[in-house]
Amino acid sequence: MFEFQSHMIFPVHAVRSAGPWPPRAERLQVKTPDGETLQGIHMPADAPDASETLLLGFGGNAWNAQDVAEYLHELFPGNDVVAFHYRGYAPSTGSPSGEKLIEDAPLVYDAAVARLKPRRVIGIGFSIGTGVAAQLSARRKLDGLILVTPFDSLKAVAQGMFPWVPIGPFFAHEIDAVTPCRTGTTPIAIIAGQKDEIVAPERTDALRKNVAKLVFDRTIPRAGHNDIYARSDFHEAMREALRAVAP
């Protein structure tokens, strides 16, 4: 059961390799206390705006960090973007787990802030990355959070996908997004897909109802969990969300 859930939640074998290195991009690296190496990418702003805002991206479980960084750079060319490959996702070393992704996020934050010295930092999470970003907000100062297709509990998402299996006693990768959102003061934006087939609407609703400072909430009509990213109305919602969390 443990091995099965690990392969399902962290399909490292199915993550496509990063493409050619983008022009002007900077390689970043972080050493973890347990001896692993996390590899990251910094995409500089094309024409930096006066906000000096860093966008710190956390991808879904089948994303590589370069895709995250390039996607956010395309949406927000005026901002610096940093993303790291999760541990176990090449070229980062180690083995992924819910606990380790949460532990690694502050290390990534510290390295990015030390390197770029931004005036403010906005965390942007996609899918499983929404839980990681939410947990980061309880450990480091984030000036805003944008959560795309978010959930309240990763265990609850898994249980919903396999309702006939008693997942609770065996689940080893819980990521709790509710607690930091309920107790924190970070402005939060939520963007969901109406037809999300992975994160059921009730999981997003359970999070939404517990966000202490919800400043933007948008559900993209007819959008699924994966096809949402190509939608022009999603792109506009992302830009509106950034303006809402970081006015």
C-alpha cells in the first residue's frame, strides 16, 4: 500500500525531462540537512517593474520546475520567478514524500530570498504544490498566495479517488492545507476548475471555507484539472489574482 501510494502521488517516472535551458535563466542549488541536493531555476524579469516581487512557484506532482518557471514567466514577464525540482524529481536527488516537500520549501524560500533580495514574495502553487505553498506560509513570510486547483487535505483527495479503499490508516504523505490558511494572515487567491476530475470541488470548497483572508476566488467554467492551464480566462484570472494578493 505504501509503495503504491508513493508511485501514484509522486509519479517521478512519468515527469518529462526539462527542455533546452532558457536564455538568461540562472541555475540554483540548495543542500538539505539530510544530504540531498535540490536543483532550481531563476527566470529573471524581462523588464523589471517597480514592485520587486518574486514569484515562488510550486508545481503539480507531474511537473518539472523548469516548466513551472517558464509558465509563470510567460504569464508574468515583469516579475522574477523561481521554482525548484522537488526532491526525487531529476535533477534533484532523494525520494519525495509529503513530509519532505514541506520541509524543503523553507530551504528553497531562503535560498531564493538570499539570492534576489526581493521586496515581497508571492507563493504560487499548482495542484499538490498548493498544499506545499500553504504550509510554507506558516513557516516563512509570504506577502500573498495564489492556489490553483487547491485542496484541504491530500489524504482526503486520495480517499475521494479510491473510496472503496480504507486509505486513512495507511496514508503516509498527508499535506494539510487548511490549518495554515485558517490561522494565517497571508492574502490568498483561489482559482479552481469547474470540471476538476482530480481535486473534487468539495475538497476545494472545504479549503475555501477555512481561508482567513480570501481576497480572490474564481472558478473557471468547464475547466478540468489539467486543461485549465491553456485557457485564456485562466490566464486573466491569474493576473487578477496577483493584483488582488499584491496590490
